[in-house]
Amino acid sequence: MVSHGLKMLSKKNRLNKKRDFENVFRKGKSFKEDLLLLKITEGKTSQSRFGLIVSKKISKKATIRNKLKRRISELVGKEIKNLPKSMDIVIVTFPGIEKKDFLEIEKIIKKLFKKVTLFQS
């Protein structure tokens, strides 16, 4: 198997449970940039955790949705360590994001996290 330098988020940095997602949606602050929506709230653990929603509206093909998830997860992994405290974050994708290349998505993610850090300070 060939490694392409992709880094997966560790389990402690992932939101898994439905109630965790619901909590972020209920209590979280929203930030929108282009075709991504970021919902964020203070975390209940010592680590920042991240969840991603890529619906079938993006593509009916799981391979395309999974590719998008991998790209966004890698980019969030780079940014999550810059957050000043533990946060629970959910990113929701909108149709059209699948047409963006990696660098375009990276710019969008950086803008979102910049908004978040400005909001927190």
C-alpha cells in the first residue's frame, strides 16, 4: 500500500455520537464560507472534536463523498490544533464543493477557522 501523506484524525478528535452532533447544532455558533458551514460549540472533553456531514446531495457516488471527507478531514486536522480551547465542530458541505480542488477547499477551511479564532478572542 502506498502512503500519500494523508493523516487521519485520531479517534479522540472525532465526533461520533448522534447526541454530540445534535448538541453542536442546538447550541453551536455558525460560520459560513462559500460552500461550507461550520458549527462550533465548547467541547465537553479536553480535546477538540470534529464531525463532517457530506450528504447524498453532493454526489450519489460514495467514492466522491469519501474523497471529499478525506480532504476536509486532513485540512481540519491541520487547523484544529490552532484552536485556543477544546471545541466541538461540525462541518456541513453544500452541493458544488465536490467540484472544488484541494487548494480551493484549503482556502475555504482557513477562512472559516480564521473567523472562528477572531470570534473567540
